[in-house]
Amino acid sequence: MDKTPFTFPTLNPVARGLSLGWLSVAIASLVGSGLVVILVILARAPIIHELIPWIGSFRTALVIHVDLSVLVWFLAFAGVMSAPFLNGKGVGSAGRYAVILGALGTLVITFSPFLGEDRPFRNNYIPVLENAAFFIGLGLFVAGFVVMALHTLVTFRRDLNPESGETALAFGIRSGLVIGLVSILFWIWSAVLIPADIAADVDIREHYYELLFWSGGHVLQFTHTQLLVVAWVVLAAMTGLSFGLKPRTLLIILILGAVPVLAAPVLQLLHPVDSFEHREIFTRLMWWGNGIAPLLIGFLLIGALLKGGSAAPEHRPARRSLIFSLALFGMGGVIGYMIQEINTTIPAHYHGSIIAITMAYMGVAYALMPGLGCTVPWPKLAAWQPVIYFVGQALHIIGLAWGGGHGVQRKTAGAEQALRTTSEKLAMNVMGVGGILAVIGGVLFMVIAIKAIKNRQR
């Protein structure tokens, strides 16, 4: 079977600079997230948490970690993947301003705990640190994403080749960006719809932020899965995997992945935003609509991997990232159906799905580096980095799911976890060991990527 045609278009010089800029922002978000994730892991680990009063720091660290490792990292990587589709004409200051806004926002979010009152709220999707610096940082980064998305949509290439799959990949990128913009509109819409008494009550601020980001947060997940599918297909193609997918078929799958979002405005109006029905209906939208495209592509790629040979040495980091991304996505999906109560099974589920996207983006970074003029340093270490990261994350997820099966509560640390039985303590120790190993794998990626970028600059 011939090699599948799907690859990113060749980067023009300006687009190359923008892709490198967003890659730098993405890596910076991982650096900031990695610094605080160590605190999160230690705060949950038995014995260690008894030595230091972690609780307040744990909550603040968890907010910053989630925002940097999910919102900032994912949307910054949307900029990395969008750049190859820019036409090179009219690509000027707007694209650079977007990168600058994104970088400033990332920096301010990272240091916001030291720049104002420490009031963490662990609501879903975009947890909040209620101080002025945090909201300024969040606003700057979101503004950077909006400018990048609009700029990309306006300056998109018109010379893409449908037969090579570029048109289908372009649809995946464009639809992902449009859905991302729609999700931001939903946050504004929800702010208008939230009852005034809830918005004014300082004693239920976490509930307010939960309502504010609930519908838009669910919509934003469709952005992530559209870009995940593009990342998987590109990784398979660029590492020499033959999987027999036709460009038109990929386009249909990506359309199926985006269509459910059309129901979101209707769902927003069906029930009051503070009702149980509102929460439930958006949860169902994500459960039943957001897995269509990744499941179809995922099964196709798994079959091809089982039949196909190994990747060339220079493609091993990217190929292994693809394999482990598929494995983690599957783990997250299976655990999702095990959720029955509010416990650590929930973070086990979403860590599988979230880290699957992170691993795919790490692989895309490896695959794009030659086109960005970067040489991946330490090839053997780069090939082992995805393995270390995957093993750590798998243990972390297994520990969380195991603990959740014994009733360990989510979003808790230290004595709040109330670990009593040997099984509960063992589960959290497995989680801690896996988390630390995952941090090591994440740090290795950051070191390799930063070294590659510095070599290019030199």
C-alpha cells in the first residue's frame, strides 16, 4: 500500500516564525505547569503531605497547573499547527501581535499567585484564581488566541491540494479555530444569563465560575478533538505509516466531528444556566458528540499500527508519541464509563483524554522541527522520552482510578483525602510515583525542545 499523503504544507518564512513563536509559548506553559505540578503531586502523596502544610498551596497550584497545561498549552499549539496553512501574503504584524499577547498572558498567569490575593476556585474547565493579575493574564492570552484565530482564517492558503489531503487537514484546523471562537462567545453569553443574585453572592463564587465556563468549556472540547484528529493523521503520515485513508473520507469524519456543535446554541436556550438540566445536556453533548471523529480515526490507526512496521530512527519520537496518545485516549474513554460518584475516577478519566492530546502535540513538535529548521538533539533520549512520559502518566491514571474505586475524593490533598485503608494509600502512592515519572518525561521533552530551538537560533 502506498504511503498515505497527509502532511502539513511547506512553511513559508513568515509562517515558520509564527509557528516557532507559538511553540515557544506552548513550551513556556509546560515549564510553568511543571513547576506547580510537583506541588500538586506531593500534596496528594501519603507521608509527604504530613510534613508541610500544603493545602492552600495545593489549591492555588492546581488552578495554575490546569490553566497552563490545558487551556494555554492546547490553544498555543493551535497556533503552531495553523501556521503551515498561512498563505504568506498579508501575514505580518497581526500574527506577531497574537504571539506577543499569548506570551504575556502565559507569563502573567504563571506568576499571578505572587501578584495579588490568593483566592483559588477549582471550578471545571477554567479554574480561577480570583485576583486582578490572574484575570489580566487570562484576558491577554485569550486575546492572543482570538487574534491568531481570526488572522489565520483571513489569511488561509487558497492553493491547497485536495488530492494530497491538505484541504481536509485545513478543514480540521479551521473548524477547530471557529469552534474555539464560538466557545469564547458562550462564556460571554453565560455571563449575561447567570442570575444576578448568583453573580453578586461572594459566598458562592466557585458556583458562579462553574456556570460561567460550563457550556463554553464543553464546546471548547470539540476544538481540542478536531485538532487531535489532525495531529494523529499528520503523525501517522509523517512517520511513514500506511493506513489507507482517503482525503475525502477524512473530510467527512472531521465534518461529523464538528456538526454536533451546531446544537449548542439551542441547548444554551433550553434550560436556565443554573439548572441541573443545563449541566446535564451539555455533558451529554460532549459524551455523545465529541468522540465521533477521534474514535473513527483512532480505530483505523490502531489497525494500521498492528499491521505496519516500525518507524525509521529519526521518526521514532513522533511515532511513539502517536502510539501512546492513542493508548491514553482509550484509557481515558474506558475509565469515563466507570464514573459513578465524585471521586478521583473523574480526574483519572480526563487525565487520559487530556494527556492523549498532550502526547500527540509533543509528537507533532518532533515531526515539525525539521521544517522549522530545528534538529532534534540527543536522538536516543528523544526516542525514550515518550516512553517515560507514557509510563508515568499511565501509573498516575491507574492510581487515581484505583483510589476513586475506594472513594478517595477528587480535588483534595493532605488530610482532606482521609486515606484510611491500605488500598487507598497504595493507590495514591502509585499515583504519586507515576506523577513524578511523568514530570521527568515532561521535563525531558521541554529540555529537548528548548535545545532544538536554541540550536536553530544559534
